[in-house]
Amino acid sequence: MDDNLPLVYISTLLAILLIAAFFVVKEVIKIRLSENKFSKLQKKLKEQKGTAQEYYELGSLYLDKKLFVQSLTLFQKALKDKDLEPENKALIYNAIGYAYFAQEQYDIAIRQYKEALKIYPEYVIALNNLGNVYEKKQMIVKAVETYEAAAQYEPENKIAKQRLESLKKRLVGSNSK
């Protein structure tokens, strides 16, 4: 048994290294594909006018890179498309709201999320995002109402459930003082 111990250790170490290498390679491929898409879209949109979808995709890639000002410019260009479906327009307003939220411009983010919800009231992601902004602004009652609306449209919404539970505990705690 003692003779096999070094072999077991080496085998275990090798297995761990192989698993780690797999995840590293997977992440490198994912990043490489994203960067290729980014550069192709960037080049195309510099040379010619793009579609709303292309502006949205490039804007989303800028969001991933935390380049919020550039993403906002692209989202505004996407909104100029006259043939844009209402759901897609709501998606863009939600992304704009997220960009402002990430820059801590909460009032502007709220306006953008509300615009998305005006177009598409059942848009659960926008409702979750709006609830999150209300939380950041310490508008707990509005946050609860917003998360309840999200849970109404999507009863299995984990984010809304978790946030509602947490916020209701805070409300009960503050009411008992």
C-alpha cells in the first residue's frame, strides 16, 4: 500500500490539473470568440450603418467591458431604428437603464426601466432591475411593490422571491422599533 501512495498523489494532482486546464481553455475560447465578435462588429459599424441588433450587440459587449458611455451611444443608435419591435425596444431601454445603474445614476436608470416597462409591462428582468434601483435608493416600499409585480408575472422568479423575503424582514424589523 505504501508503494502506491506516491502514485495516488501524482494521479490526484494530475486529475486536478487536467480539470483546471479544461476550465482555463474553455474560458480562453469564450473570451476569444467574444473579442472576435467585438472587433468584427466594431469594424463593420465604423464603415457602414448597422442594424438595431448590431448596435445592441456591440453595446452589450461594451457593457461587459464596463465601457458604459460607449454602450449608451450604441443603444441610442439602436433605438433610432423605426422598424424595431416593441419587445426589442424594451430590451434596449433595460440595457440603457443598466448602464446608468452601473454608473450610479439611479434616477436616470429608473426612468429607463420604467420606459421599458411602459412598452412591455411583463418584462420581468426590467422589473427586477427597477426593484434593485429602488433598494439602492432606500425606497423599500417601492422595491417590494416592484418585486411583487415581477413575482406575479413569473412566480418562480428566484431574484424576486429572495429580495422580497429580505425586504419584508427589513420592513417588519423597522415597524417593530
